[in-house]
Amino acid sequence: MQNKGLITVFAILFGLVSLYQLSFTYIANKVEDEAKVFADAKYPKEQSEERDAAEVQYLDSVAQEPVFLGIDYKTAKEKELNKGLDLKGGINVILQISVKDILKGLANDSKDAAFNQALANATELQKQSQDTYLESFFTAFEALPGDNRLASPSIFFNKNLEEEIDANMTNDEVKSVIEKKIDEAIVSAFEVLRKRIDKFGVTQPNIQRIGNSARILVELPGAKDIERTKDLLQKTAQLEFWEVYKSEEMAGFLIEAEQKVVELTKAETPEEEAQDSTATEDDEINELLKGEDVTETEGDGIKTNPIQARIISPGFQGTPIIATFTLKDTAVINSYLRMPQVKNVLPADKRTTRFVWGKPEFNEQLNQDVTSLYALKVGKDGKPPLSGGVVVDAAQSYDQVGRVAVDMQMNGKGAKTWEEMTGKAFNTQSQIAIVLDDIVYSAPGVTSGPISGGRSSITGDFTITEGQDLANVLRAGKLPASAEIIQGEVVGPTLGQEAIDSGIISFVLALAFVLLWMIGYYGKAGLFADVALAVNILFIFGILAGLGAVLTLPGIAGIILTIGMSVDANVLIFERIREELDKGKAQKDAIKDGFNNALSSILDANITTGLTGLILLVFGTGPIQGFATTLLIGILTSLFTAIFITRLFIDSYTKNGKPLPFSTGVTKNLFKNVNIKFLEKRKIAYVISGILILISLGSLFTVGLNQGVDFVGGRTYTVRFAQDVDAVAVQEDLIEVYGSAEAKTYGGDNQLKITTKYKVDDSGNEVDQEIEQMLYQGLQPYLPADMTFEDFTSDQEDKTVGRMEYYKVSPTIADDIKKSSFWAVLGSLIVVFLYILLRFRRWQFSLGAVAAVFHDVLIVLGIFSLTYRIMPFSMEIDQSFIAAILTVIGYSLNDTVVVFDRIREYFNEHSTWKMNRVINAALNSTLSRTLNTSLTTLIVLLCMFFIGAESIRGLLFAIIVGIVVGTYSSLFIATPVMYDTVKKKGIDLSDKKKEEPVETV
């Protein structure tokens, strides 16, 4: 092997980088474990909120303390290996921004009959269409009878759009303007959601717009207050304009408020007792902080001056900022300002004042986020003088001296109020706060008198990005577009931890089996393969951490599957080396030729599997993308470690002629001199496969498949009980509640998976809560007597009874998922057909491979159709099942391509042999490899199936069935079909032009 030194250096550096990337995960987990110990020591399990707060307090206090190699917790947390929803718990939703609402807003809630009819027709079209709502609206509008014009004064030629649309525009010209406005509105909604998510305090949130659609994916691993989260995600943006008090008008209030807080604190807690408890708490923190004295950090100032001691900087005279605090202190200050006694300190005319915070900013000196406190002038009605609905447009621009500015345009009604507000602010030299969702984004003053006409330019110390963000915020208020959860998943932290535990156990068992098998079958050479496999696993996790990828439960399954499949490359190499040794070659030459001869098969097999993985990555979502990501990374690392790392060890061991056995006493003569006449048995195989396919098709057409909510829509709940329950009895009770429901044992007999299509077309947080309340009522006879609805739906850690998981899919997105799944499977078949055609240059090879794949997929579908009613685990057809089907396609092709490679090679080596002899000999020569790889992969998958999490058991079962059927089809379907289509035409499959005689069987 050439460039051994370079490969060695690269492998060592790659390994060190992988270890470095994984060190962040180790550090973050270590500190979080210490935080849990601290919280557990302070509060019992029943006080979950206090424990959570104590954990956060501890993590904040040590965030910048070096833990290992100078790395602190804050840095480690940002770079750790991300855990997905199914491992960490939390919420994952796809929000549909209502384009219908946006269109109504752009048309000023037009009463035009054609416009409203088009909206209604577009809603109907969406049920059967893959187009966006806007495209459906345009289609519906064009289809209406008569000369309907979008630029009509009663539709889009109105005051809101008069600067961009005129009465002479054609429909096509108006369409481009509306498309731009819709896109701006969705971008604004995206920004609003992103800023709301920042307030949840969730680590590693993920928010992304799905293509150019009006759908937004939001993933919040670790989110605790699920109901509040869902409510915040769905409510429309609240943009408001308020008059504010100046700093000097409120400075005295903070001093008086502080005196009142100190007075109340002393009244509630005797001084001696307070000192004792404080000392105890400080001792606990000091111990966990390894001696650092927290009392020195906080000092007595916090006790005597709980507000003033926390102020980073006071507000300056004439500005609206009362004071600036660190972000972590805002909760404490809020609790003081909400006290009725503190509110009473304010003069009577200021009792309705509302205190809000500004946009957080990072302070480099303090190395943490800070934010400013504002006081809004609120009247008795509590309504703002001006709301965001009056804003027609906003855009980032530049002022006359080149500073970043934001231009804003209001409608006629807003312009009048704005003129009054700006006139008052100019006369009093005060400011107007721009507030979105209770966050002040800007509080500009007025420098040039009352602003008439509704057009304003806001300047300040903005960066370009900040200017664009403010423009998005202003635009967000102009169109009240609702956000609807069309797909949602909630996973409790208990299930997440159980998934991690079971995943680790199955991973260790699978790995142990593979390591022992390789040594038991190939002896010392197997040991070298094991080292390469260990390096491979290190590389996979290192790359996942380095890329910032999210590790999911299907992702763990993908890694475990990779362990089984990565053995395949080493098996191919070792089998070829054994063949070369059997030919009498010297060990050095046999090793060299073995690696070279195996390379073609290894590349072909992994490329075909990789192609299906790529399609899965493109068409899949969420956890399925995690499965595809780990599978693809595993394929690449497996190739590198098998071809180069294993070779380095073998060459190093044998460089001085030292003998290296590639078998043990038991396996030395295994599969030698095997002479199975596969082609002669093909007619029997055709009959058996034909019967199986007919049975499968019969079941599919009569019984059908158990389609999950992914494909038909609905809501699914995983509920755990304190005792075993009868699924049939529970189902009957819930049918009385919902009209239709299904309850099935899920894992243990004390856990059920409950599915209902009740109000499947209705969305919204209120509907979700109503259905969960009905579920709680329906399950009352089976739940503990003292369990409240809040206990039932909570997502506390260590929860053992109640709703553990929730999944919802609306019919609209279910139809989209079904169609994308169909195209994913069809696309993989087409891509693979073309690759094999290109690689083997004969369509007969492609036909044989695709015939085998269709055979495998139909039988897997048939088994699911026949057995889903009797199996003790969920066999729903959902996105995970599609991932399994694509994996089966990839694995089946992997086997088939290896066989085809050997057939082509034998045609070149044995040019005088007849076709059936060449093919039979090639099949027999690959038998050891085929059975070896299939067995190791099966054992690995069975470990995960029996020990792993319940949620992926259906996926694993499909892959297990697919591997068994795929191994059979590569020998008895793919090759015979190829043979039967070739033999009648006398086609030469060798690289020579001369045709050989063909024998028919």
C-alpha cells in the first residue's frame, strides 16, 4: 500500500480531532450531573420546579469555570453532541403560517365575492394538491367565471399596496407583488418565532423554514412547559407602540421599591433563621464549587440592597432606560416588581405602569447577556395607543450620513395616531417604545416635530443585521397571520432517558458480539478488523459531534446497523485473501491481491447503499434524517477503516514475513468445495417467491396496512399506567369518548399506544387540550385516584404514570408525507437501476437487481399486512417504516452487487466455461461472505430489537425481515432473472467481444 505514512498521520489526527470533539460532550454531561446532584440534595423529587431552578442556578454559577483542558461548561454545551427529541424529551412541531390570513390582510379584509370564493376554493384544492396555498389561490382565482382582476380596488389595489400596485396591472404583474409580500410576511413570522424561542431557555433549539413553503419546523429538545410552549408558538405577533417614562421619572421608585422588598423579607423571615439558612445554602454551593466562596461573590449587598446591588448601570437622564441588569437577574427583579406592596409604592397616576425588558445584548466585560428595564405608560384600559396592525411596510435602509436606519410606513388610521404620538414625544423630549411580545426592540426619540403621513425613519446604533431584524419585527405586526400546528410530537424526559439506557445496552451487546465473531471466524486477522471497527465508531461519533448533527433513536439504530454492515468490507477482503492463499500465492501477494480484488465489490456495494441513504436524507424529516445521516457517515468511515486502517495493521504485522492466519481451526475449511447448483433450483425459487408475492398482494388488497398517523392524520398518545391494563377494555371505553379510537399494548402490559382521529381536521392549542382532557376523563378508571389532569400531562423527569408521549399529524401534511414517501421509494429504485446499468453496462443486471428489490419490498409489506394485528409491538406504516424499506433496498442491492461483481469477474477468468457454470461458481464463491455479513448484521439488529426502545421496534423488524429476504433474493431472484434475460440472446458478459456458447438449463 502506498503512502502508508500519510494515511497513518491522517488517521491519528482524525482520531485526536474526534476525541477532542467528543470531549465537549463529556464535559457538559459531567457538569450537568453535578448540577443534578446539587439540586437533588436541596429539594425532594416532589418539588420539580425548585429542582430545575436549582440546576439552572448551579450551571450559571460554573458556566465559565474551566473544567478540563481549559474548556468551560458554556463552551462545552455549545459544541456537545446534540441529542434529539426522542432521547432528551421536549417538543417538535411543524407550524403552518396561514397564507389565507395574510392574503385577507393584504386585501384589507375585502368583501369581494370573487376574492372570497377563490379563497374558499383554494382551501379545497389544498386537500388534493402539492402546490402552496398561494399557488392554489391563483389557480382558483383564474378559474372563476368573468373578468376578475387582482388589481381591482376591492381586492389588492388599496391604500396598503397603492405604492406597489396600480389599477392597470395585469393579474400576472400583481401575482409577483403578492408573492413578494407573502414571502416577507413568512420571514417576519419566522423572526418572531425565533425570538420567542430564545426566551424559552432551551439549549440547542432548531428552527427552520421548510423550503419556500409557509411551514416552519421548530424543535425544542428539553423543553419543560409544553403547554406554554405550544401556546407561544401559535399566537399571533403582538406588536405595540407605547409612550415610556424617562429614567429620572422612575429612579426614585426603584429605591422605594427596594426598601419595601427589604422590609417584607425581614417580616417574613426572622434574622437568625435567615442567616442559618443562608449559611447552609452557601456551604452547599461552596462544597460543589470546590471551595469557591459564593458569599464573597454575592456579598451582604444583595441582602440589604436586593435591587441596587444587581444594577449593572443606571439609566441616564432623558433616556427611557431605568437601569440595566444581567439577563439571569431579570426573574428576581420581575418577582419584586410584581409584588402588590411594591406596586403600591407608585403614585396613584402611575399604578398601571407596565415594566418590560429590552432586547438582550452580550456584554464583553461581564462575559454574559445584559438587558435594560423600561416603564410603559399604560392607561386604565391596558391598550396601547397604536398596535402593529397599522404598519403597511418596513425595510432596512440608510440615512443621509450612511447610518443604518429602518423606514416604516403606516396606513391612514395609524398615520393620524402616529402624528399625535410623535408630536407629544417631540414636545416633551420623550421616546416611543416599539414592543414585540413584551420585548422592547427600540425606543427612538423624535427630533423633527410631529411626523405626518405615516412614513418614519428610525435611526440608532444599529448594525445591518439589527436593522433588518427590526424591519422584520415591524412587518410582523401588520399581517395577523395565525400559526397552526399541523404536525407535533411531545416526548417526556422519562421516555428519553429510557431510550438512551436501552440504546447503550443494545449497542454494547451488538458490538461485543461482532468483535468476538470476527476473532472467532478469522483469528488474529479478525482482531485487526476489530481495532478498525473501534476506530470506525470513534470517527462516526466524532464527525456527528463536529458537524453539530443531532443524535436520535433511529440514529443510534443507524450506527448499530453500520456496525453490522461495516463488517462486510472486512469480510469481503478476508475472503478474497483466503482465496488467493488457496491458489498457492505467497502471503504478501495474497494480501495485496485480496485487497485489490475486493475493492470493486466494496465500492459498488457501499455506493448503492449510500444512494438510498441520500434519498432518505433528502425526502425524510426529523429522526429519519438522523438515521440517514449516521448511515451515510458510517458508510464513509467504514470504507476508510476497512481499506486503510485494517491494511495498515496487517501490513505492519506481516512486513517481516510473519505468518498471519485468516481463519481458525473451526472455520478453515468452512464453505470450501461447496457446489450448490443455484440456477437449477431457480424454477423452484420462482414458484416459492410467486406464492409469497401472491399472498402478500392478496393481503395488501384485502386486509391492507396499518397506516400510522403520519399517513392518515390523527393524534397518538403513549400512556403508562401503575398496573397492567387490558388494551381491549381501554379501547372500548375510549370509543365511547371519541367515537373512534384504537388502543394497543406498547412495550409492557402497563403501557398503551392510543390513537384517535377525533377532530382530526381541527388544530389549535384549545382543541389539543380538549382532546387530552377527554383522554384523561376516559382513562380515569385506570389511573391513580389522586392523579390530576396536570399530573397526567406534565413532563417531569422520573415520571412513571400518565401521558408519556404525544404525536399529532394533520391530514394536510399526512398527504404530503405519503406522497414524498412514495417518491422516495420510487426515486431510489430509478437511481439504483441507472447506477447498476452504468456500472455493469448491461440492462439485464439492472433488471435482475430491481426485480429482487421489488420482490423484497412486496414480501416485507405482505408480512406487515398479515401480522400487524397479532404482533405484540406497533407495526404502523409511517416515516420510520419508509426508512426501513429504503434500508432494505440498499441492503438487498449491497448483496446483489457483490454477487454481480463476482459473476463478471468469473466470466473474464474462465472464458471457456459455459454461462451456467460461471454463475453457479460465482455464487458459491460469495456464499461465505453473504452468510457471514447477513448473520452479523442480523444479530446486531436482534440485539436492538429485543433490548432497544419500543418506538423503533417496527422499523427494526422490517429491516430484519428485509435482510433475510434480501439475502435469499440476491441468490435466487436477482441472478436467475439476469440469467434468463441474457441466455436466450447469447450475450457475452465478459470484457471480450467474442461470444461464448450458452448452455440452457
